[in-house]
Amino acid sequence: MEAIKMTDVIILDGGMGRELKRIGAPFTQPQWSAQALIESPKHVEQAHLGFIEAGAEIITVNSYACVPFHLGEALYQERGAELASIAAQLAREAVIKSNRKVVVAGSIPPALGSYRPDLFEPVQVKEITQTLFEAQEAYVDLWLAETVASIAEFDAISQVLSQTDKPCHYAFTLQDDLSDIPKLRSGETVEEATLKLCKSGAEGIFFNCSIPEVMEQAIAKAKAITDEQGIDVAIGVFANSFTPIGVTHEANDTIQSMRELSPEDYLEFAKQWHHAGATIIGGCCGIYPSHIKALAEWRDSK
């Protein structure tokens, strides 16, 4: 990607899983968004095109559930790499069909379960990340590690992504309770994570898959730290519309409860995030093309 100016707003896509469900794709736990890759790839392409038509300038590969946690160990070993590669190709094909200038972000998801830093195991995480990296690398323009819950997880993923010369961005997931000090799900502070990222050569720090209310404080802290360090990185955000998630969350046990969050409501949060320093804004779980369209129309009016 070209260098991002602080005054610019680049629009990321929204959440693939709930959008697949909305448009009628097969969608059940535990396979989540991977079920459509297996049973109905056309729905994955349709979802990408919906976000592009809404105004997204970056779309994210639908590889989030291509891990043992969602596929199960046997299916992951048999088809995990293949499904991640299919996901990357579908994203690329959607961009070609759209005839728009859209960037494809390869997705590195939590290897061992979302929101659970206590489940982290470095060897397994590196092995799974390596598989997903190799499956997508040929088809993507940049990398986005999503829902990173701890600094240790960031370290493991960044070691694998050191193999690429493409821009690498890391999205940390935050505790869903407001406090004086913004924290990752691990309890480590956003300040600690930002300082670590500044030393890594990463091109972007994001915050994702947490409630909108906790994002502004984290963005402001990251902006202050990167400015102090003299490091030029993009700051991004893509919140969810879930109810708050606790420390013992079991992602495969149930479909997380949603809250009513209109495109207009989400846009008001986005304006706060941009004022705090975010230059890339999109959505995570439960954020649909209608929300992305509102963001894009706001961008175009600036």
C-alpha cells in the first residue's frame, strides 16, 4: 500500500461470518465462516463483493476459521491449507470482478481460539500460522493478524510474518470493560503492546473484535506512543457489535449475543476513532455492508 497520510481515512471491510449468515450461506458452529468455504464458496465471493460495493478499500481473506479450533484437528490436517488458499483466491477473484482498486489482506487468526490468551502455546501457534501464511502469501497484498490477545501471540505471529516483504499489520483485541488503562485480553497494557510493535518493523497497529466503547482510549494511547517513538505506523480499528466478552469465553459453545448497533451509531464511534488517530476503519463481527457504506459516505464527504 502507498503511505497513509494522517488526514486520510481508508475503509476496511466488515465481519465476514455474520455477513455470510445474513446472505444465506451455510453457517453453524464450530466451523463458522469456514463452512461456506467447504459447502458454498460462491457465498464467500458474494460477501466480499458486498463489502467492496459498500466502499471497502481493503478486504480481508476469509481464513479466520481455517484452524483446528473451528475445523477440528482431522479436517484441519486434511484440508486446512487448501481451504485457506481457496479463501485467498476467492478474495482476489472478487477484487478482479469488482474492477475497483481494492487491496487484499491475508488473515492470520488466533490459532487456538479467540479471546483466550490462556490457551496460547507458542509451538502450535507458529506451526498453524506458518500453514496459513504459505497458503495465502501468493494472493495477498498485505498481512493482517487479527484478534491478537497477548504480546506472546504477537511475537509468535511476527516471527512467521518476518518471511514476507509485504506490509504487516497486527490487530489486538481489548478487554471489554472500560478502565483508566486500556488493556489487551491478556491484561498487558496497550502501551506495552505498542512499544513492542514499534520495535518490530510492523506497518500498522489495529484494535479489533472488542466493543466500540473501548477503542478510542486504545487508539489515543497507541497514537501517543508512536508519536513519542517517532515511528510512522498506520493505526486501525474494527470493532464488533457483540455484547461484552468475558475471560472464560468459549467461542465454539454458542453464537455470541449481538447488540443493536445501527450504521449511524457505528459512524459516530468511527468519527471519535479518527479524531483519536485512526487512519484505517472497518468492522468486525456483526458489522455489515450497511455500516461500511456509512463509513465510506463519510469518508467521501471529508
